Amino acid sequence: MTTLDTSITENSYVLRHDWTLEEIETLLEKPLFELLWAAQKVHRVANPGYQVQLASLLSVKTGGCEEDCAYCPQSIHNSSDVTGQPLLDVKSVVESAKAAKEAGADRFCMGWAWREIRDGADFEAMLEMVRGVRSLGMEACVTAGMLTYDQATQLAKAGLTAYNHNLDTSPSNYGNIISTRTYQERLETLQKVRSAGISICCGGIIGLGETVADRVSLLQVLANLDPHPESVPLNALVAVEGTPLENSESVDPLEMVRMVATARIIMPKSRVRLSAGREQLGKEAQILCLLAGADSIFYGDSLLTTSNPALESDRELLSQAGVQVNWDDYENYSKKTSS
Ligand code: SAM
Ligand code: DTB
Ligand code: SF4
């Protein structure tokens, strides 16, 4: 029996960091039902009693970004650049986090359309926002581009739970999507975050025109990080007008199901987040993703600059799927406001 067979046929899971491309491709291309069954077995053993975590997103600094990511409406290189948006202040960000908590979110993710963090008033405000979100008893995640080790340490001291920094696609496809930074720079930032003691949120996007081999290669880089990223967001491209990818063919929803299931098997204990592009997936495919081991969604009417399913329709989706969610804050708040 090969290592691959033993990782997924027994009622146990293994944390490995030596996944080969062949092993990952074999999983990704398995007959769908076999893949789903293998992913479910791993998920139930690795994460008994798991709940689906609701994370809300807020764009603190929108648009005007110097990087040239081909998928992103916030890049100055794309004609969709969302300009003229002032930076949000600490009070309004913490208020949004409170509202997200009352709607049922456990985690609050804040985004800055920056190439890198620079020291100064905006960074001090970021630290204050992190402290504010943490004081609500929520997990706090920041995504703001590259940073120095010293900045990572200050974020850790402020109580930051996780830093989101995606690898997006395979090393060999990266240059086709972004030319203003390298894969190596991404990996170095992740290393700084990790050594400061902050957990890593790192994933990618499908639908960028990549091949199956690119997806396999992205998954291999993620799974061979040691330890695995604690959080792995999987996005389906939201094709935004004015970006070079605006006319990309839409992703077959089952491709996302396969990505989620494979990620679950090779990174058994990581939180796999079904991220951007849920509106295009449809209800049934989202439920299949939850079945395949996705254990988080972005919850809230908007992502950073694009829309996301409405809160009410997500509550219905989660209830129809029959998954466990920690609704304590939502229920307490609803009781308080209705009495
Ligand atoms: N500037 C920071 C950075 O790039 O790390 C943070 C913000 S950036 C918007 C966060 C992530 O959102 C990107 O790495 C990418 O994976 C995802 N993203 C951005 N635009 C997207 C789109 N149109 N469709 C799907 N995912 C997208
Ligand atoms: C991630 O992987 N996806 C989220 C979060 N991390 C920051 C962002 C999705 C952005 C989708 C496009 C937009 O709304 O601008
Ligand atoms: Fe800037 Fe991030 Fe958008 Fe790239 S993905 S253009 S780095 S905001």
C-alpha cells in the first residue's frame, strides 16, 4: 500500500509535508464520489464535532494599490480601480466588527489595498483596530501586503490572530498574473508572520486561466508548508470589469468542490474557507463544498469590493446543509433586541 492509500483509506489522517505532485493530482482527479468520501473521512476524524466558522470582511483601505494583480479591481494598473475611498477610521471599523459579531461572525478580517505596510499613523490605526476587534472577543485577521518582521511583532503584540497573504496560483503561473512582486517575496512575508507567532491564512484562486497542473502545484506548495497554514481560503475568480481577467470563462462549480476536498485531505486540520465567488457557485455546489470539508465562509453582504450572498440567504443555506455553526452571539443579540 502506498503512503497515499494509507493516508486516506484508514479511519485516521496524517499530517504530511512531503506531498508529491502525482499524489495530489491523483486526489484532485479522482472520481468525484470517491474524492468526497475520502475528504469526509479525513475531516470527521481530524476535526470531530467541527463547526463552520463565519468570518466577516471589511475593506479599510480600498483601491489605489500599486501592485498589478490581474484579477484585482483595486489595482491602479486596472481600469476598474476603485479610487477616492478614504481610509476608514478606528471607531467605524470596530463598530462594523461589533455588528458582524451580532450577526453571528466569530472572525473579522480587515483589508488594506497596499503593496506593503509602512510605519506611521495608518499602521498605528491598524494596531488599534486589531486591539478593538480582539476586545470584542472575536478573532482578528489582517491582509495588507508585505511587512517587516518588526511590524509583524507589533501586530502579534496587538493580539492579531492571523495574517492573510495568498499565494494565489502555482509558482510557474504567478508571472502571468502578477509582475510587480515574486512568489519568493510572498513566501518570505509568510515566514515573517509565522516567526512573529501569528497564524497564517494563505490560499489561492481558481478561474485565472490556470491548468490542472497549476492547481496541483499551488496545493503542493500550501501543503508542504510546515506547519500547514492554519487557514486556507479558496476563492473562485470574481471577474470584474476593467481587469485583464474580466472575460475569463467562469469556473465549473465542481472544480471548486474538488479543490476543497483535496485541500481537506492534504491539510486535514486547517480551516478551509470557501471564499470569493460563492454567488456564482449556486446553492447545491456550496453545499457540496461544505460536505467536502469547507469549514468556513465569508459572511456579510460584501467581500472587499464585490458582493457576497445576503446574510439571510446564508443563514438559510447553512440551516439547509445542516452544519453546526456557533450562533450564540446572534441568538443573544436577537433576544435582546426583540424583548
Ligand atoms: N493587498 C493585499 C494582498 O494582496 O495580500 C490584501 C488584499 S487582496 C484583495 C486579498 C486576496 O483577495 C488576494 O490575494 C486574492 O487571492 C483575493 N482576490 C482579490 N480579488 C479577487 C477576485 N476578483 N476574485 C477572487 N479573489 C480575489
Ligand atoms: C481571501 O482569500 N479572499 C478574501 C480575503 N481573503 C481577504 C478577499 C476576496 C476579495 C474578492 C474581490 C473583492 O471583493 O474585491
Ligand atoms: Fe493590491 Fe492585493 Fe489587489 Fe494585488 S490583490 S492589487 S496587492 S489589493
